[in-house]
Amino acid sequence: MFTDRTDAGRQLADVLADHDLDADIVLAVPRGGLPVGRIVADRLRVPLDIVVARKLGAPQNSELAIGSVASDGTIWLNDSLIAQFGVDDASLEAQIERERQTAQATVERYRGDRPSLDVDGKRVVVVDDGVATGATTIACLRQIRAAGADYVILAVPVAPPDTAERLLAEADAVICVETPPHFSAVGQFYESFEQVSDEQAEAYLSTDSGSDPS
């Protein structure tokens, strides 16, 4: 479906252009969302920044999200799974704080000395290279809402239909290039889905062009 993240970014930018969006800021989810977000931000002629959240993993199954936390401490919790796994408050709070600190460290590493962009009263486009369950995406969207954004658009190349529909409860609009019904992982829709390095992530944020910094 997509050659790589650059191709996905171009296709997503084309779709967003068709919607004639009046955006003020693009926030990419690092690291994979940055190549896509750089192209989208350049096409929309708006600044690019990042929004970071971390998954809260279930006991004995860290890949299963029982919630998520953004760098500012905004959280989303799956209460039914927390009850199912019997996660106590102390353990949950400890994990929330640990992952919040990790998310904040990521923000500081990638942003460097640059100040964060003020989203208060702004129209914000949140970009990632794709969404599977949407667990960390929810915390990202809630952080932006809490910061006072006027209108929030989630824009991704690919997401399963049920996730895209569920995320409409968190965003004002969800825009996807494709919503395939048979979905196991974001990477299955890319010919090349190599990990984005920290150095590349920082370069996407600091560059003023949509060229690949690698």
C-alpha cells in the first residue's frame, strides 16, 4: 500500500489537501510519525512539533495496553482490563509515573532547546505513520485537548475501521488514506518499515524542508 513513510506522507498530504484544511500546527508522534508529519506540515505550510505518549502494559503482557500516559501526565485507562488483571492502585500509579517520565525525556531529547508550540485556540493536526489499537493515540489527543486546542484532527495513512471510528470520540475529525478491514499491524501496509533513529527524528524536527534527513 505504501512504499515507505515518505510515500505515506505524500499520500496523506494529498488527502488532507483535498479536505482544504485550515490548520495551524502539525504534531507528529515520534518516531515513526515524524517522516510523515514533516511532509504534511510542509504541504500545509505550518510548523511541526511532537506529541508523545507511552503505553501502560498489562502484567505479564506488556504489549497489551491497559492505558496510556502523555508527557504532561494526561492519562487514558482501560478500566475493564485493569479490573480483569487485578492491577492495584500503587502499581498503576508507579507505572504511570515511570512512563510519563520516559515520554517527557523523549520530548526533551527530540525538541532540544526549541520551545514547545502553543496549541491554545489553534487547529491542530496529529500525525502518525498509522494506528492499530489507538491506545497511545488517545493520550496524545487528550493532552492536546487539555492544552486548549480549538479543533483536533487525527491524520494517519492507515488504521483499522473500528479504531478510526472509536477515535472520533477523542478528535473532531479522523482522516485516513486507507482503512483496511483485515488489519494486524501498521507495518504490514509498508514495503519498507525500518525504524526511525533518534538522529533522524531530531533532523525531521529541525529541518525546514520535506526532504528525508537520512
